[in-house]
Amino acid sequence: MMTIVLQLLVLLVAFPYTSGDSSRPKVLILGGGLAGLQAGNVLQQNGVRDFLILEADDRLGGRFLSPCPPEVPACVTEFHIEPSLPSPHPLQQLLERCKIANGTGAEENLVAVDDEGNDVTKEMNEAFGRLEITFTSLLVEWTPEEDDMDLQGSSRLYGWHPQTPVEQALDVYFSDLTFSARSSEMSTHVAVTSIGAAISQAGEYLNYFVKDSRTGFQDIVDCLKNGFLTQSDERVKLNTNVTHIQYSESGVTVTTADGTKYTADYAVVTFSLGVLQHETVRFVPSLSYSKRKTINKFSFGFYTLVYSQFSTRVDDPTSRVDEAPPYYISVTRRRNVYHFFYDAYETIERKVNHSQPNSLFIHWLIGNDAIRVETQEMSKTKAEVTQIFRGFFGRSTPEPENVFVSKANTNPLYYGSSPSFPSGATYEDYDKLREPLGRVFFAGDAYYMAESLNGATRALYSGTETAMAVIECMNGRSCAMKQYGSSPKCP
């Protein structure tokens, strides 16, 4: 009898009920970003309503909402909708269900200016032609059987040696825009698969620019959560920062910053890879060296969007109405610069009947440039972008009325912006990254292997896939995630 009592006491200490809760939830969803919301949505669709979402922020949405400027009534960005992917496509479903105004993007039209204000667009287009030849050869000749290497090295193998300021600026533009990472940080295997997928879907590969007269991204999050959560759903706890996760083969205990403990049979961790790499959440027992090595083997890069809003139209004096909206590239020898930008309103207006009397320029920065801009005074950032605009559009160009900087990289809830598959990582490593710990599963944009997808789509697919894996485990079947290690290319 004493032995039974002691065993019960041990279980109560290891997995105590949360004070105030009448029952122990079946599933704890840790993080209320897109992956967490989609996991809850899929669980409920499959009859599992007994879950609890713990979110450290004061609102749901996670990194998906972090780039959006509050001063701008509509958030403009790109989503990739790929019909070759598993159907139904979760992001396309959301856009349709939420009735979010969107349209396909135009072809790229590059405009380049150097430090002296000279138009070097002709040289840029010539360099772009040479870059296209290199990547055409790379796509045709590179095979999955070759040893992987970084994209910068493989590009040199096939003739791309950026030396002039124009070539160097184009190299940054191409890698930043395509992968949100430097070419020296990218796996060639993944890059070739990504670019090949885009080319093979010519005419079908859609860039959905989201522009809405309401609140843009927030509407998408609201539409997703309102599909399965009520207005004041008790299954959501905001401002709840998880500090410890205790796990075993029989359950999970989560401790928050205020000392509250939550228990469940299963947990879905949707923290960003950056949070796991910074080890701001402790696992009990501690993660093995092998697991920590795998987590840190993958890249979680820094990129920052700088929005500059004008109340008047700011036009390029050299552009023509019949041309596609330009992407502006700064060809410079200076360090810490804004390499390229575009007018989001102008881009969307060419495809969507939504006339705008103003301009909204978006600069895209990565790496050290992103961190520098996130941490400096806003007045300095405003002065820097104003100088760039005057170099392109003339000295009489006014200062932007509003400048907004997304700050996912220095936010301790994220510690970064975008995951990538670096050279040196293998699909076996990827399987180890996704591997559950006892009854702790993982979901998020880093856990769905498809580099050609934007982070929002990867997060939604991952939330679905992980929720279904949890359901399989509940039903006494496999508790493992799908394995990609035997695949010679991206799934």
C-alpha cells in the first residue's frame, strides 16, 4: 500500500494539475503563431477539442505579424502559392476564406544607381544575363548525387565571379530576395530544387501580394483563429511565457515565468528555431548533445523590412507606364547599406485595381545590416533611407512621413526571422530536428522542408503535419514524424 501511495505522490509532483483548471488538457500548444494556430485548428477538426494554447505575447500571430507596420492600414507582402504542392493549399484556402484582396506580382524590372547617382541599369541587366546563364547551367548539370556545397562556391564553378560593384550588388540582390540569406550560407542542393520548382511552374507559380483595406496580416490571423476559437476562448492564455518543459513517455509538464505549471498528455512546441538555439527554454531532462547539435546545425537568419510611407506619389523619373514596376538596387562600395527596395503600392496596383495616391517603399536587409538597423535610433534610419530616395528620385524628394522597422531578430520571442537549409546539413539531420522528445512534438516553418515556400506556408503545412502525428500517437499508432532522410531531394 505504501508503495502505491509513493508512486502516486511522484506522479503528482512530476505532473501536477494547473491550479484553477478543472481537468488536464490532452494537448498543450506552446506558441500561438501560424503553426500553433493551425495545429489547434487541425486537432479540433479531427475531434480533439481538449487543448490549451500558451502564448508569451499579448496577441496571437507570432512572427507572421512582426513585419507589419501599425501606421500603414494595409500590409503589403508576398506569398508563394504553388499548385504542385499537396492540396488543399492551406494559405490559399485562408486567403479565399478571409476574402483578402490580393493579386499576382509583375515581372522584375531592375533599376540600378551607383554612389554618384549614375544610372547603371544597362550594366545591371547585362550582369543579370550572365547570372541567368550560370544558374541555367547549374540547374541542368547539378545532380543530387554530388556532394553538397554552398551556393556561392557552386556558382563560381559554373562561371559566376562577381567582381565589379554592379555584379556584387546583383549577387546580394539575388540571394537576399530569393533565399533571405547570403549565397555562402545556402545549400546548393536546396537552392537548385527551389529555383527548379519555380521555373517548372512558369505561369502557375503565383506571387500573391496581399493588400487589404482593413488590417492586412491581422485579418489572416483573425480568420484562422476564428475558425475554431471563440471570442474569449479559455483554451488560449496570452502573456504566458514558458520557461521549462518537463517531458517523459507518459506526459508533459510546462512551467511558466510566474511559476504556474500546466500538464498534458502531449505538447506541440512551436517556438522559433532561434529560441531553441538560444536555449531560453529549459528542457527536463536536458536535450542530448546530439539534439542540441542538430538544432544549431540549421540556420535561422536575420532579415529586416524597413517600410517608408509617403503621403504623395514618389516616382522614378525614368520609368515608363508600360513597364513593370521597378526593383531599385543601390550599387555602392559603402558598407552597411540598403541594397534594394521597391514601391509596394506601385507593384500591387499594376495587377489589382486599387489606386493609391501615395507610395510605400520596402527595403529588405539581411545579416549584420538587419541587426544594425533594428538597434539604431529611428532618426538615423529615416535619414539613411531619405538619402537613398534622393539619390534615385532627385534631391527635392521629401522625407517619408512614417518609417517602420520590423524587429524579429532582436525580439527574445523569436531571435531571428527565417530558417534555411545550409550546406553541410543532411536530410538525416533534418529528421533528427523534427524527432519528438517523448510526447513533445515540434512544429513551425523550420520543420517543413521545402525551401521554395515562404515561411507562412511552411508553418501552416507543419502545423497540419504535426497535429496529425499527435493524433496518430493518441490512437496508439506511430508516434514518429515523417522521415525524409532517404529522399534524394526536397520533399
